[in-house]
Amino acid sequence: MQTDPDQPVIDLTAALARLGGNREILEDLAMMFRDDAPELLKELKAAASSDNSEQAGRAAHSLKGLVSTFNAVRAGETARAVEQAARQEDMARVTALLPELEAELQLVVNRLQDELADRH
């Protein structure tokens, strides 16, 4: 799957607007993302390894929700593709998309760290 490379990794302005400008909540959500995303990715990889499409779909859906908090469109599109593949029980596609999803999630983590550290 190819995502638009010109699409920003995250959009904190939109995320903050959705949170009523509450930066503290945004920072709390960023910490939750940093903690939860790796666990969900691990769960997704385990599900892919064991051909558990239901578990893979749930994990991908959760990741999609997490990244949407930060308007991370590219990561969200990739998570949605993984979720759809899992629902179609196309575990070969799920497995093929995992490296891209992992890379997009890492970009989100990195950008959150950079953006939130710069604003203190």
C-alpha cells in the first residue's frame, strides 16, 4: 500500500482544536499512544503469525483509533488497510502490510516526541 508522502505525519493543530485547545490532555494522549501502540502492534504481529484474523482486525482497529487522535492520516490509512485485510481473512496481506504500519507508527511516535518537546 502506498500512502501520500506529502501528507503530514500528524496534525497537532487539528488535534488540539478537537480537544478544545487543552494541551495537557494532548500530552496525556501522546503518552498513552507511546505506551499502547507498541503493545497493540505486538498483538497484531502475534495474530498474524497465528492466522488469527479476528484478533488482527481488533488490534488494527484499535491502532487506527489511536492514530486518528493525532490526525495521523498515513498511519490511519495503513491501519485501515490492515483491518480490512484481516476482516477479509487475507492474512498474507496483513503480514505484508505490517512493516509499513510499523514504520508509520514509529514516525508518529517520533513526530509526537519532537513536536511536544519543542513546545515546552
